[in-house]
Amino acid sequence: MAKSVRLEDIARECNVTKGLVSRALAGKYNVGDETRNIIMKKAVELGYDFSKLRTKSSKKTSVVIVVSSNILMKEDYWQPIIKNMYAALNRASIKMEYFVFDDNNIDLNSVRALKDNPCIAFVVLHKNPDSIFKELRKFNKPIIEVDPKYIHYTGVTQIKYSNYTSIMEATKKLIDYGHRHILFFGSDMHAFSFRERHEGFKAYVDDNKSRDVHGYSVIFDNSNLQYSDNKLLVTFLKEHPEVTAIICANDICALNAYKVIKGMGKSIPEDYSVIGFDNINEGKTAFPSLSTFNVPREQIGDEIGLYIIRLTQEDKPQYSEFAIRCDFIERDSIRKLN
């Protein structure tokens, strides 16, 4: 039997105190961001059993964050959301707990044990494995799903981004800049958000056919999480030299499109204007800097916290879904045509 990982083990590996490890893993943000991220990563790496955090009773009302270890490791994306959610809940004396699962080895017995947790709601970040959702829905407690990866579940409140309308805005921007042959590059099966962005693109192109606008789609299989199909994109662009702009499902797809375009000996934005989505750090430092849509992570954390606080004052959730606006950030990757 594998040795149980203790707080002392994590503390020793990180060269910090046991108390600091306890505060960091319990979601308490009187810990420096860099230190907290190091501790969280080490806990996941060593195989710490996060269910231990739930054995301590608390007089506070609580919510449980259900998150995969892979998602938790993406600190630049998800930690601002978690941090602001914690701050909002803490002001209302609502405790935040973690249930961390391994995508490749989900322990359903641990999930079922959540039935006895006195929390008022579960917050699921991004991924929603069917096996976990089937168990959570049996508990008859509110479930809030943030940036859902797959389909909508009845009785679940989904907090989404303005995927559809944002990509319509991106398409409008390119059309206003004189582009008439525009490509969408993404993967419909990867995530619900990607599909919504594709639908927004197609809808706006259809509404502007009278302006001689032509829309194209290169949709790839993203089951291996490569966020691109370079050969497919190269082949398409060579066969359609009339294309002057590419809207990508997210920033990673866009940065992969950068590599393809430059590998063809072409330039951005002289030959192709490119737009992404998410506003990740790599897009800011890319050359040229990537035009994108900002996901307001701090605001999302605030909104989740406020929504949960309202749950303590109401009999049941009032919304099945709501979308957080993502504003367009124009950088150097797009240009007006003559």
C-alpha cells in the first residue's frame, strides 16, 4: 500500500512550514500567490489526498470546488477565478473546500462520500466527467459549472463566456476592416465554448452575404489536445489564396496558426490577420502581439461568489445559465485592407 502523503511531506519538499501548507491547500488566500501555486503543484505531484481537508468540521456554511488536478495546475488561468471567489465567499463567512480528482483515475467512492458533506453547493471548474456529474446530481444540491466543456445538464447553472456574441464581434471587426474571405480555425468537439464560437462566426457571415462576405471553416480533431492540425491548415490556405483573415477558437489555436503561416513564408498581419480568444500571456508577448478577447477572470470569481451568496438567501437557483462579457483587445495581428 502506498504511503499516505502528509502535510509535513509537502512542507519539507517546499521548504515551508506545515501551517503554511495547511492554509494554502485549504484555499485560504493569506498566502502569497507564488508560494500557494508551488505548494498546490507539489501536493498534486506527490498524490496528496485532498479529501483530508474536508474532515475538519466548520461552523461556516461551505461550498465544494470540484476540479481536476490538471485544471488546478493551470494557475495563470484558473487561480485568479478561485482567488476572487474565495474573497467574495470569505466576506460572507462561507468556507471554500476542494475536491480534486485525477482525470485518468476517478475514485467514485470518494465522489459518493461528498453526499455527507454539509456544503450548500458544488462548483465544477470546466471539465465535467459524466461519472462525477451523475453522482453529484443525486445529492439534490445546486451545481454551478464554470466554462462548461461539454453538454448542458438539466438543473445545473452554467457560467459561460460570451462565446457566440464575441466571435460575431470579431467577424464584424474584420469585415469593417475590408476582409471578405475569412476562415474559422478550431475544433467543434473539443469544448462547448469552441462550438459556440464557431456558430457565432457562421451566423454573422450568413447575415452579411449581401456584402460579398465568404466564410470558411477548418475544423480539426483535438482529442490529443494539440490545438491544431498544421497539415490541414496549410492545405486549405494554399487552396484558398483569397483568404485574408483567420479567427481561431482560442489563443493556443491562434499561436499554432502563427507557426503555420510563418512556415509558409507568409506574414502576420500583412498576409493574414489573426484573432484568438482567452488573452493568455503568450499571446501578449507573441510577434506580432495577438488580438484576442479578454476573459475577465477576477470578475468571474466575484460573480460566482455573489451567486453562491444569493443561494444562501433563496430556496433554489434562479438561473440555468448566464454569460460573462469578454471584451475585444485589438493588437498588432490584424490590419485594415486598402
